[in-house]
Amino acid sequence: MEERFFAAIFQYYFIALGVMIGGTLIGTIGAFAAGEAPFTYMARLAKSLRIWAIVAAIGGTFDAITNFEKGFYDGSTIDIFKQILLILSAMGGVQTALLIIEWLIQEEVS
């Protein structure tokens, strides 16, 4: 069970990273085609995709809520702790993607 948990941590990290980078780059192609400033639009799009990348990485919010509920009602704090680590892993993927995007556009995404 522990090996699957550590594999899930890496998967969540890279899924969030991929959603952020892929969504931002592909969305920017649409902005370029529409005649908008690509780098400015890339910063706005990256800012708005953050929460969706985390949700996509954890597989939707209902699984996370179910795991929290199981942890609270069954008294299993390890399940709550594991779910928090998985969410933090996804947040780390988002932050890494934001850093890469900031390097690319040479502008801070806040």
C-alpha cells in the first residue's frame, strides 16, 4: 500500500504540472490567433488555472471529501494525513509550473 501511495504523490505532482503548462500553452495559442498579447494572456490564464489543476490532479473533489469523511468518522487520522499530502503534492506541481511559466514570460504571475 505504501508503494502505491508514493507513486500517487508523484502522479499528482506531474498531473498538476502538466495541466498547468499544457493548458497555459495551448490556451495562449488561442489568444495569439485572436490577436491578443500572448504573454499577458498567458499570465492571466496561468493564474486562473491553478485551482483547476489541483482538482484535476486529485481526481475531483468528491474523492477527497470521501477520504476526509472516512478519516473523521472511522477515526483513521492516517487517511486524513495521506490526503493532505496528496493535495500538497498537487500544489507543488502547480507552483513548479508557475515558476516555469514565469521564467518563460519574464513576468511575475501573482
